[in-house]
Amino acid sequence: MICMNNSELKKLISRQKSNYSLDQEFYVSQHIFDLDIKNIFSKQWVFVGHISRIPNYGDYFLFNIGKESIIIVRDKDDSVHAHYNVCRHRGSHICLENEGNSKVLICPYHAWTYNLDGSLRGARLMDKDFNKNDWHLHKCNSQLFEGLIFINLSEHPNDFEEFIAPTKKFIEFHGLSDAKIANRQYYPTEGNWKLTLDNFHECYHCQPSHPEYCQVHDKDYIIAYGAGSNTGPASEKFDNILTEWNTKVEKMGHLTGEYYETEFNDYSRSAERTPLKEGMFTETKTGKPISKLMGKFKDYDCGYTSVGTSPFNSLLMCNDFATLFTFIPISPLYTQVELMWLVHKDAEEGKDYNLEEMKWMWDVTTIADKRIIEDNQKGVLSKKYVPGPLSQMERGLEKFKSWYLKHLENSLI
Amino acid sequence: MICMNNSELKKLISRQKSNYSLDQEFYVSQHIFDLDIKNIFSKQWVFVGHISRIPNYGDYFLFNIGKESIIIVRDKDDSVHAHYNVCRHRGSHICLENEGNSKVLICPYHAWTYNLDGSLRGARLMDKDFNKNDWHLHKCNSQLFEGLIFINLSEHPNDFEEFIAPTKKFIEFHGLSDAKIANRQYYPTEGNWKLTLDNFHECYHCQPSHPEYCQVHDKDYIIAYGAGSNTGPASEKFDNILTEWNTKVEKMGHLTGEYYETEFNDYSRSAERTPLKEGMFTETKTGKPISKLMGKFKDYDCGYTSVGTSPFNSLLMCNDFATLFTFIPISPLYTQVELMWLVHKDAEEGKDYNLEEMKWMWDVTTIADKRIIEDNQKGVLSKKYVPGPLSQMERGLEKFKSWYLKHLENSLI
Amino acid sequence: MICMNNSELKKLISRQKSNYSLDQEFYVSQHIFDLDIKNIFSKQWVFVGHISRIPNYGDYFLFNIGKESIIIVRDKDDSVHAHYNVCRHRGSHICLENEGNSKVLICPYHAWTYNLDGSLRGARLMDKDFNKNDWHLHKCNSQLFEGLIFINLSEHPNDFEEFIAPTKKFIEFHGLSDAKIANRQYYPTEGNWKLTLDNFHECYHCQPSHPEYCQVHDKDYIIAYGAGSNTGPASEKFDNILTEWNTKVEKMGHLTGEYYETEFNDYSRSAERTPLKEGMFTETKTGKPISKLMGKFKDYDCGYTSVGTSPFNSLLMCNDFATLFTFIPISPLYTQVELMWLVHKDAEEGKDYNLEEMKWMWDVTTIADKRIIEDNQKGVLSKKYVPGPLSQMERGLEKFKSWYLKHLENSLI
């Protein structure tokens, strides 16, 4: 089906069964992908970079999604602007390099010149009725929170404060505003963004596919909490471990607890603090402390903070480093996955931390997931693919799926 | 024209002229290609491999066509199963390598495990109402005949016995069940599958394009029989040669004769035995015997057996080796061509046969045909292409064309 | 919008604002591209090569545009024929090499043989009612003028004499019929053909983007005449320079003056003679004479002749060499640009001219333009692209744009 009208799509949505994967169309159709971008991705606040990537006045980087290129640039007053990389004259890209430094933005075609706030500074030889104030760069909504740069492609974005409120204290505790990027890496994945997120929303596959993850995390944690709280069958054993840990951690004055959406809304946020496997201080092969403590941690509490700000971002944070995920839908069969490892801004590589040890688990696991998702997509393209039943460890996927379908349906009204 | 409705397509079909090539649409349109796959290719029994490729319990190989991947696997009792390579859980490909050995089929994603007969053996942590019997791998129809593995992608395949009956004795005489694969090779061809088959259905191009073929086969044979019996102008000279040879061969107790469809039906089968060029024992440069005699041959009768089981397969068999062709439509402008050379199972390379000498003629000829077909496709894409008149040596092409058009038309009712 | 009907497209055309760039659709849509090819490109006489490329009887070269391949071949009587490279039998390409020599055109598939004038010479084994006269190669309209080979893909081409009349004397003065190709080069450009031509129709970008061009040409010329007469703001200073130069040149008996369309018609032609920067004899880095004087030049008049025969060709000619441009639309986002440098037929490389010095300016400038156009296209693909206001130096672009829109609109009636 090349194109569907709204009533056909509604029927298709209503045919989706609870606790089953989605019909093929959702994972392959260009039409549904276009709606996804317009109605789901473009309405979310998405984390796209950390302030440490642009430490100086004039520093910029590009965030590319499909046909769009966004310039993220730091101004004189340390404010951060986001602009569409499209000259208002004839439409040329203005910044051609993925990152750089420039005190003004000069279009390479005809030298129209913009200030870093996007206002037009100069344009030669224009007619007399030309008014520079009419030709500001197209602004992209952006917010800086705890060093994290969020953008929102919507014309009428949701209020940022409302959006960040429930996960705020979890992020703040880790002191990301005093952090720096230790490493950044892309894992381009030839699969639909929903297959990519499905993979991230369940830990049913962790045991067969991720020996490294299973080596680092407690077996009972993986079953009950592997993809977030209440995403697997209850585990009395892990509940006891968690209760005991909470008591210990509260005595240390550290944060405990969890957040999940209790009713349907525009967001799909979650947060929780849980203990690592016994004996592990941080998420590495040996579990030994690997870098400077971050944020408000006075001592190692050996916990793990998982925060989801939207389906497109996950923040997985230990006491001494953090791994941040960004999932970018590019086309129906292609998703860009970016990982960023953050450490305390004063930590020095080679002295305070060893990068290879720190990135080991999520690097090897994301490489495995890339392959898994690509093989998943291949099978889903078969005429014989039909949705299959989900296991007890795939409740997180079902949650995401029903949020997604409701969102998509609402957008068709 | 991106899309046509049935009545437009029927009009187009009725406009096709007898003894002319087809209109451009048939060679380029995605819409017609999709119908071809659904109504022509998917209804035929197609030879995809020889049993010697999976000699042991658990041996498997994949047969890929477009978005479909089929697992062909040998079970404990030596039976052969064909399954769609799609896990019933979330749809992942199960087998990732083109061939291998496995006593159970384990999905690499969540470790759902299937027996070789496709029945679900294990799935962890499913809900209580989950019934393993409901989640058998999607079966693909398959048949083993004389060591040849045939599959049929239809939900309601034609009866295999009815299908194979007329060509049976020709195939059996060559003892393919006691054969083994000496070589397998792909010739990916950037041309529509019908242009690819057109090329195979006439020998009008043999003289200008295939000096190697013309070196090995008799000139009068090429004219009268190059693309099968009754595909070129009658040759009294070759008729005499054939009559004489038949007499000789019948005395030896070998098979003679031919088969062709006398009325329109679901099949497009043919078979015939003819003599090679005088002095040739087999289809090589020198014509000297090159391997062990196969099947029921007691001595060299210097004959050539051509069998077409469907438009997508041809079996060209000498007394001591056989060359099998599989033509797989992949997309409107792309066809996969696979050649398989079979020898007696006890023949040893280097000792009983020389591979390079054996494959020489069809290898060099298929490479030439690949180029020819690709240049044909380029011209057919021109706005100026119009069907041209067929020669007296292209009767086989006309036969295939009318069978194809009638099939396509019937599918639109 | 995958497809538009005529009334939607008319509305879109009527929404285009004077002195602004075009809406995104015009630079990206497959539908509009197809109309462009049919209604604009295919109706123009397009220069595709110079006779010196096929000096001998039987010499040919191919001109490829999208799915079409045209054979340009020189016959015994030195006439030039253009044929579609499509065999009338089954449609194969006939000539497979980009250039060569052949006294007859033999299809490599079945050896149908054509005379160089396109008439069918031989076809083996055809039915009795087959008439060779019915199967002439599809002719493409072609004209040889002053050594320049023009083709026209229309079924009913405009009269060539009418077409060439206004630019005739400008071209003739340069003696291109006594010239030869010194160099030919492609600059494949990933941008819509209109973005490619927009770039060629204004010199507003010359200052920021083309230091080499600005080094060779007078600043006041660039502003007023950079993209042709009346394409920039008037410059009294350059007007004086031009008047003075005209007087000098007329005394020498050379040609002066200009041509531009004064009312809307099928053509978009222009021509003018202007002086080079003071002290420059020709369009090279040093400005010193670089080759033999061409055509009717008795001595260097230090002028520059710019001729546009259609939007798809520009001829930029100095006294001692000429640079010819051909712009070929290939797909919505891809344009082939070909440059040809011509010198006097008796000039010898290494002795009379140095190729690197001669091609330097337009080679480096066209490489820069390729990048510029590609970055322009990237930004125009953004959802945020909207047409921007044109400067006083982009009047040439506005002229082309309005000619194009009117043509497109007329074709919809």
C-alpha cells in the first residue's frame, strides 16, 4: 500500500492486538514514517548534544535529521541558539562542516551574513524596500538544561519545564552540567525506528544476545527491571535487594525512587534508581570505580539511574560516568543511533579514567543490537511476517507501542 | 504509468501483437513485476538446489528471492523441509548465514527454538495461555525429486506429480539423485526477468554472440533446435541426423523423444533428446568424455537432453555432466541467474573431471548473455523503444510470451 | 506531493513571486522534472558536440541523457546523422562504447545491420512479409552549424534557421567550424537543473565564491554584465569602458553589439561582445595571448563574446579560444555539466597553447559552482526553505525564471 487515507489507517490501528508486535506496515511504510516524523518525533523535546561540545563563543555543531540540518551555536553571552541551516536568500546550507567556530554565520554562496542569534547582519545590493529584520534565520526551539541541549522541531512546542519536571531531580543529581563528553559514537542501523526502540524497550533478548550486559547486571534485576521498572515479571528477590539498597542510600543522603507515566499524555518519560549487581561500583567489566564521582554523590552508592525523557533518548548513569542515547529516525528502514559517554569535567583520560574500559559494555552491546535489529527488519519485510505474542519480559515494549498507537491515532483526528 | 487498474492492464495485454516483442511496460513496470511475482513465479514449482548441498542431518542453506528468505534444511530422517526464515515471535531472521549445520533452529534475537520440522520447541517466559502448537514456522511447499529440491511459494500449489510427470523420464535417465554439485555460480543480471528469459528462449543470437556455443553445437541443430524443438525453421538435414541418431540410441536401450505442451495450462514444460555435433561426446571444447557416465547410460550415446520444468529452470544434460539453470526475478530491472554443474557422486575433481573444462561453455556463454541482456534493457528503457518483429528463429520466445500473457490475463479475472 | 494535476500546478505557478527564488517543488519534484524534460528541454535545440570529435567517415559518439542514448555519426559524404541507440528488432543498444568508428551499425544482439543513415541493411531469417524499409532507426533531429552539432528531441522541432538567426553572426565571427576540441570535461552536479542554471544566470555569487573569475574580469563588468547584459545594476563606469571599446573594435572591422529577447517566445537566446579587464588579451591568469587567433579576428581586440543559444548552452569566447557549456538535466536532483574548450584547428598543444593555463579559470570556477549548487540543493530540501528575495545582481535569474514559468504554464493548456 503506497498511500493510506486516514480512515484506512485508523482501521489498521484498531486492528493492532495488545501484547503482540505491530503489523508490517508500521515498520516499513513511507506514509506512516512521514506521519511518525510529523506527529511523534517533531513534537518531542530531543536531547542532541552536551554543552561541552561547544565550550567557546562561536563554537557550533550540526545536528542532522533526514533532510534537516540544525546549527547549534554558542553565543557571546554563553546562550545557545539553534537555527535551521538554510540561508533566507536562496536556501543554501550556511555551515558546511559538522563542527567549527565562527563569530558570524556567512552563507558561502552570496555572503549573506547572520549574527549568531540568527538576525541578518548584511546582504549586499538588495532593492531599496528590502528590510533586514524580515530575514532572520528560521529558529529551532532549543533549551539548555544541566548541560544537555534539547531541541524541538514543533512550531508550538510543549512547555519545557512541564516536560522536564518529573525527571529533573534524577538528572540533576548526576551533575551533568559539570560534565564533559569523553566519547561520542554513531551506530547507523538499517531498521525502522520502532524496531530500534522495541529492542531498547525489553530485556527479553539480553540473555541470549548480550553476555556482556548479563555479566555486569544482576540476573534478577534483568528479569524484573532490565527495560525499566515493571517491564518484566515481578521478582521478590530483587524487590528485597532494592528495598535494602534504598535504605542504605537514603542514609547516605542520596536519591532513590522512580517515576513512570500514570496516564496517557504527550510524554513517555521514566526514571528510576536501582542497585548494580553486588560488588559492582560502576558499569564496567570489573565493576571497580573508573572515574571521578559526579554531581551530588559523596561516595559510591553503587546505584544505576535510568532516565527516559522521550522514546528518542535514554540516560543511563552510574556514580562516575553516564551513557546517553539518542535515536534518530532517518527513513522507514534506517535509524541513526548516537551514544555519548560523559564524565566529570575535571576527569582526565588516562589518569582518572580509561575510555576503552568505560565504553566497553554499551559499545559492544549496541553493536550487537544493531545487528539484531537489522536481522529483525529483514524478517519483518517478508510477506509471511505476522505479529507474534509478547513475553512477560516485553511489557515495556507493549507500553511504548500503546503510547505510540494512541498518539498516532490522535493525530489523525 | 506508476499504477494501472485491471481494465487498463487488460487493454494493454490485448494490444500485444503476435510475433513481436512486448511493450515497454512489461519490461520495466513495478506494478506488472509485482503481478508477475504473485501470479506467475509464486505459482510454479521452482528448482532451487540439489540434495548434495545438504548431505548431513542438520545441514541447511538459504534460498533468497527479493524480500523472502527460505530455509532449506535436512532432517534426521533425511527428509527435507523448507521454512520461511521468519521467527514467529517478533519476525527476526533465524538463520543468518547462507549455509550451515544446526540440529535446532534458534532465533538469535530471543532464543525461540524450533525443531527442524518447524515446530516450536521452546519459548521462555510466555503468558500462561500461550500454546506452542500455534507457532509453527511458516512452511514453504517443497518436494525432493531425483535429488532436486523444488519449492512452490503458492498457498495452494499444483500437484507435484502432475507437474513432473511429462519430464520425469528424461530427468530420471540422468540419475541426478546419484549426482553431486561440482560447481555453483551466480550471474546477477541487470535486466527484467522476461528479457532474461527471452534471451534463453531463442538461439537467433547464438551465431553473432556465442562463438563458443557455435563451436560445440551443430549449425543445423542451432537453427532448428537451438532453443528447443520447433523454435526455429525446419531443417531437413538435422531431421535426418536426428532420425538416424534415434535409431542408434534406441538400439543402445537409451531414451529418445521429446515433450512439449500441446494446449495452454499452468505449466510451460518441455523436454527432448538430440545428438551433439558429430564427434562430440559431451559439451566441452574438445568434446572428449570428461567425467563418469551418469544414470542409466551404459555407454556414450553422444546425446544432449534439454528439460524445461518451468520458465525459471532449465536442465541441460550430457551423458557425463549436467548444467542446471535457475532464473530468479528480483526487481523490475534485476534478475539473479544461478548455474549448477552436476557430476556423478563418485566422480573426483582433478581425477575424474576437470572443472574448468566442464564449465567453460556455459560459463562464458552466460557471461556474454548477462551483457547482452543488460544492453537490451538499456535500449528498452528508451521512449523510442517499440516492439519489433521476431525472426523465424524466435518461435520459442513467441511461445513463452503468449503463455505469459494468457497467464497474466487469467490472473486479472 | 507525489503527483499534481494541471490545475494544482497552475495555482502553484501563479503563486510564484517576481524577484524571489522558486518554491521548493520546482527544485525537487519528479513530476515537475518530467514536465520540464518533456516541455522545455525536449523542445530546444541543444549543442551536444563539435564536429572535430568525429573527423572521419564512420566516427561516432554517444550523447546520453537520462534513459536516452543518441548515436551521433559521420557519414561518407561528411553529413552528420543522429539516431536513437535502440535496435528496431528487440530494442538493444547498438553502440556500446562512448565513441568509436564503424562503417555500418551492427546490433551486437542479433546482428541486425544498419547503414550510417539509419536505414536497415540486413536482418537474417525474417518472415516473408518483412519489409526492411519499415525498420529505419528512429531518427533524432540534428543540425550542423559552424562545426557545432545541435540535436532536438522534439517530434516537431522549431525551424533551425529561425532559432540560430540572432546569435549567428556572433558565433560565425569566432570561426568555430575551423576549430577543434582541445579538452572536454564533465562536472556531475547533485542539484536540480534549475538550481544549476540559476547559478549560471547571476554573478552575485562571483565575488564571495570565485576569486579566480574576479581576478580575470573587471569589477564593474562583473556587477553590470557578469551574467549578461542588463543582469545587474547599471554601471556608468563600465558603460564608458564599453563605448570606448566599441569604437576601437569597429575601427578594426570586428563585431560589436548585443542581442536579447525583447518579447516572450520559444527561445531564450542572448549574445554580446564586451571588453575583458584592461590589459587582458584572453581569459587566463596572466591574460597574455595563449593560442592562435580564431575566425575573423585579424588582431586581438581583447573582447569577450558570450552567447546563450538556450538555457542549456553557453558559449564563452575569447579571441583565441572558446569555452562551451552544456547543462543536461538527468533527474530531479542531478545535472550533468559538460565543458568543451575549442582552439583553432591548426593550434598544437605544447607549441601553440598550454592546456592547463587555458582551462584554468572555468575549470576551477565550475568545480566551485558544483559544490555551491550541491549545498544550495541541500538547504532547498529543508521543510523550512521558502523563496527569498533576489538582489539587484540577480536580474538574469529572474529573467530565466519568468521565461521558464511561462513556458511550463503554456504547456499545461
